[in-house]
Amino acid sequence: MHKINRRDFSIFSVAAAIAAAIAPTLFAKPRSALAQQQNTSDRVTPHASPTGPHVGMLLYPGFTAQDLVGPQLMFSSTMDRQVHLVAKNLEPVPCDTGFSILPTLTLDQCPRDLEILFVPGGSQGTVDAMRDPELLEFLADRGSRATYVTAVCTGSLVLGAAGLLDGYRATTHWAAVDVLPLLGATPVNERVVIDRNRITGGGVTAGLDFGLHIVARLKGEDYARAAQLSFEYAPNPPFNAGTPETAGAEAVEFIESLYAPLIESYRQAAREART
């Protein structure tokens, strides 16, 4: 087990402070300002270590920002890793709530050998990603060599569409968990599921728990505890309604009816991926 000492914690604290100060630079400037930027080849990965292992975090139109930002915070601020935000091109990638995030590398530029391959979830954007041959080919290639193949929320469905969850236990957003068997995975109703080198998280906010699990695996539990304290991650929501078991029948029925067309789209995309 890695023990966190005074020097480690000092480095971690500084890194976390720097990340908090620099994080807004991840978000896209208005398109009018983009034309005034320096050449995209001069871009650098936020918080990248010049020597650490590579983390590839996929961006695609319509992804859920919170799925990405929680793990990105953990990977960039607490570990000596080169974290890359990867997309088809270097244009801003819109998330499903309306703002955009700047990628740092294209699919072709992404290192071939990754320590962590990560996919966020989304709604219709996930359906489109599950049907995108270029994205699926990229994931299948990098996933075949990555030390850890990971996702949060419905990002698991994209991994499955790329053939990366065959024979693995996995989780996803509770409303979509029944889609996983269509993609060769065994569904598990847990916040974070670890099966060999596949690590998947549940819906949206599970990305923070997911990130801490990975930090603990790579840096040790003591280090991960310090990270959690630094971020003051002490969930205390006003309602005990974060799972179908605690939310009550009325809320579950409402969300299920709201999501029903989207879940059917996931199922159809999953069937197409397996044919």
C-alpha cells in the first residue's frame, strides 16, 4: 500500500489548488474568439505531466459534462498522469446541457498505449456514439491495450458497443442497466463495479466515487482519502432520493416514463452493434 507522507500531501495540495485555478480554461471560448487563438498544434493538455502515463478521456457531441468533469478532476489533480481530452477534431465539443469543452488531441493524435481509457455517458449523444464506426474503432483499438478500460453512466454502453464489455460485469445509469446484456455484459446494480481491468460507474455523480476508486488503486487508499478530504467530498443531499430504492414509486415511474424513448434508442443501438 502507498502511504501518503507530508511531502506527497504538499504536492497534492498544490496540484489541487492549481487545478481549481486553471480548470475554467477547459471550457470553450466563444467561436468568435477561437479564430484569434494560436495554432491548435500549440495546445497543451491541462495539468499534464511530461513523463507520467497517459489517460485518454473521450469527448463526443452530447456527452454529459458531469460524467467527465468529476473523473477528470481526480485524474488531473491527484495523480502524475498526462490527461488528454480526445475527440474527432479540435473544435469545441458541446455537452448535453449546452456549453462546450475543448479537446486537446484528436483520435489519431491520442497515444496508442493508455493507462486509462475513459468514456462519459450522455443521452441522444450516447446513442449516436454507439453508432459511430470511427469512435468505436478508436475505442476497440485503444481498449485492447489500455491498462484500465473505464466509463461512467451510459458511457458503459459505448464501451459495450465497441465490444469491450463482453464477459465483464459492469454498471451504468440505473434506468439503462437492462441494456448491458444486449452488449455482452453482466449488469450489476452497484455504484462502482470493478471486474479485472474494467471499471464502470453508475449515473452522473457516480463519477466522483469512480474517480476515487481509481486514485486508490493507483496511488493507495491513504492518498485517495487525502484527495477526498481536499475536495471536501462529503455528500449530504437534501433528499434520500438518489436510487430507485429510496426515491419512491412516484418518482421512479416519472423518470422511467420520461426516459422510455431514450432507453429504447439505447436498446436499438445495442442490437445494431451486435449484428
